[in-house]
Amino acid sequence: MTAVIQKPISQLKITWPLLADDFILPDDTVDDTDHPLLAHGLRQSVVDSPELIQDALIVANFALCAAVDDRTICKAPDWMYVRPVQPWPHSYPRRSYTPHTEGTVPFVVMEFLSATYGDEYSVEHTEEIGKWFFYEQVIKVPRYVIFRPHTGRIEVYALESERYDNQNPDENGRYLIPGLNLFLGVWEGTREGRTGSWLRWWNAGGELLLWPEERAENERQRAENERQRAENERQRADRQQQDKELAETLLEQERQRNQELLARLAALGIDPE
């Protein structure tokens, strides 16, 4: 994972100009159908948390920009989370993000590697600065995640002493991502026709952050449980009412039998008292 550069890192001039409106971004295509599903899944599980959404930029395959020696460099992480970001002042869509000028440095960037990846996060010969170098030495992103969907392997790198250091997971196989204060891990299952490994979020309490359909299913199950509880309560009340009515019927029958006995005794001239 090296970058082809022409002079020492310390001599590079790094600046943060806004991307010019007429700058032509590369028309990169997504490697496979897994990538947008994985990126969408990561976003969907945090959109229900206002504290994670407010003033945040959560994007996939989106231009992250800086200038190196006055040359504009843009890389497009497969997934990126930044907060806070300055509000977009224009009516047309945002198409890039420049740290320091438009907000803070991303908390995390991710790359999803296809089974046949080549230079996705090492050298890019068209620009001579690869993604690894760009994230580590130019942008200085605190966490860099590399995920191989076809094997489920995840690597999480933390920026320590100006270099990325491979992190070890916790006892649950997950990695804390500071800034989001969430744990990232691998989940196996099926969603949207895809069965395999997914990246997912867990909170500090070990609870999985759910996708919308999972929240809807939980709500449906909760409503069904509430309906069943109400039905059970109604049946219990019915049984109580039936027991009460039966007791009243038996009491009335006993009262009638007593009256009939008293009437027969009276007919025989017997005073029961």
C-alpha cells in the first residue's frame, strides 16, 4: 500500500480550495452491485438518530478533495461520514467536499474491495497519489475501513503518530469509530436479495442499529404483541364475567331450591325454625 510521489511528504504543499464549478470529476462506475447496497445499509441504520444526522454529510462514492502542490486531487470513498459540515448554500446539489474549508475532516472513510481489486486503495497511476496516501497523509482521516464483501474480512486503521495502524477488534469482533461513538462490525444475513456479509453498527450497549424494515417489523411485532395482550385481557375479563354469572346462577338456583323446600315444609305444617 504505497503511493508514488516525487518528493518527501514533509515538502508537499497541501491546501484546501473549494472545487471549481467547472472541474470535471472522473466518471467512475461502481465496481459491482454489492457496493451501493452496503453503503445504503450503513446510512439507513443511522438516519433514525437525530444526533448522528444533524449537520452531517453521509455519502457514498462522493468526491473528497484537497490540493497537493496546487494540483486538485479528488478521491471517492465508497462511504464517508463527516460532522459537522457547513450548510450547502446553493440550489444545485453538492458534488464534492473539501475539509477545513467546508467543515471538519471525515471521522471515517470506507472502501469496499471487489474480489478482483487492483489499485483501489494503493497507487492510482493517473494521479500518482493513491487513496491510502491521500486519506492518511493529505486528509488525515482518523479511521480508514477496508472491507471485502466476498469474504467478510474487515480491516480498521487508526491514524496514530501520522500513520495508519491496524486495529484489533473488541471481544465482540467490533471496532469503535470515534465521532460516531458506534461500533462497526460484520453481520451475516440477507437483505434486498443479497445474502452475505454486511457492515453494521452497534451502540455502546451492544444493541444493533436496525434498518427501517427491521424497525417496521419490530413495530409490527410490538403491535401484534399488544393486540394479543389486549385479546388475552379481553378473554380473561370474559372468563371472569362468565364465572361471575355462573356463580350468580348457582346462587339463584340454590335460593330457589331453598324456597321450594320451605314451601314443602310449610305444606306439611312443619316450621323449619
